[in-house]
Amino acid sequence: MPVIGLGTAAIPLPPHETLTSILIDAFEVGYKHFETASLYGTEEPLGKAVAKALELGLIKSRDEVFITSKLWTSDAHPDLLVPALKTSVQKLGLENMGSYGRVLQIGLSKVYVSNFGIKKLTQLLENTIIPPAVNQVEINPSWQQRKLREFCKQKGIHVSAWSPLGAYKTSYGTNAVLESPIIKEIACARQKSTAQIALRWIYEQGATANVKSFNKERMKQNLDIFDWELSEEESQKFSYIPQRRVHSGVNFVSENGPYRTLEELWDGDP
């Protein structure tokens, strides 16, 4: 799995033709990993971008491209699961995807979960034949999830980060990452952007990051994190960054739902 992926969720969503063009820009600057979901409405333009990238010679084969898509909760039913995944595959124009167990058994994919805390992962591991390969959760310098990352490491589960830059300028986001005095100090000394420092820190934790930018220059900049590293002193400074979850999850809590409190939703974490 390429360690930097391009997220495609956006509100409002650009017209499909525009988004396809943006994604071709991403191929041009070197992206090979893309994150989508049926809910995002971006599977079809992404599929068209993959086909166009192949036509333009930006990639030699679809096998070079790693696509993460998400089954939405409305399709999490035995009778709906496989048809929903096949619909995603069809929209993407791909014969298989790297992140979707009866599904694995029929050859479609691997198991990939999202927003699972330690309690949920423990319950899953106790009740499944096929352990998850990846757990995608919110991780960034202002929400580091050290206990969860260590648990996943012990269980052989790779961690992928959503909102690695704090989802700045979204309805739920924060500037706590990009405007962090600690990160800005390191960025200034290194002549890097704060985004590059944050993404490099995530990379050095052994996680992958799905970062969203539709600006071609920033896309390129966000990939430029591999020929340098943080010093031990710089890495230690991240432990002083105040911790706060970006997405509270309050809209997923209901007295009549499976999670009645935020504590239940996040397995006891704040």
C-alpha cells in the first residue's frame, strides 16, 4: 500500500468531469493510492481517471493503483454486501480492490475496517476467521492515538490515518495541526510546510495517510516527504502537542442506536 493516499471526499463535490481532471493531475504528480467510498460519490470519476491515466501512459497497468473504498452502513447486511461491493468495483472499472471475509473468500478483496477502537477490534478478532488487514482511524499530530496504534501493531493490523492534517476548513475540522506552534517551528527550521512535517511524522509512526487536496502544487508538496527525516529532538516535541479529537462523532450517537454515548462510540476514549 503506498503510504500517502489522496482522499476524494469533498463538500460540495466538484462536477464529475472536473474531479476526473483533478485526479489525473494527481496521477501526473505521482499518486498511486486513492481513497473513496460509495457515499462520497467519487468512485465513478476515479474509475474514469484510472482509465485515462492508463491511456496517457501515466501508469502502465491498473495493478499499479491501490484504491481504498468503503462499504457504507446501509449496505452492511448479508444480502446487500456482495452486490454493493460489486457495484463499487463496476463504477471504479476495476476487477478487484485491495480493501474489501465471504467477500475475501470469493476473491474480491481483504478486510479493512474504519474507526475501530481497541474494544471493537478485540471483539472482532474474537469472532472472525479473517482478521482485518487495515484499520483506518483519525490520526494526526493533535490526535495521536498511541494506545490504539500500539494495539494494532501487536495484532498485525496496519493503521491508516484519515484527517492527517486536521481536516482544516471542513465543517468539523480544526487548525490545530497546520497552525500548531510546535509544527510551525519545525517547519520553519526545515524550510518545509506544516503539512509536510505532519505527514512525515505520521509516516515515521508506521502509518499511511489519506490526505485531501485538489490543488496540484499542494498534491505534489504532500508527496515530498521521503528524502528527509525528523530528528529525535523534533520527534519528541510532538508529545507536547495538546490532544483533542477532530471529529467528535456526536452525530453517530443516539438513545435508540448501537452507541448511546460518545464513550461507547469511541471505546472509552474521550
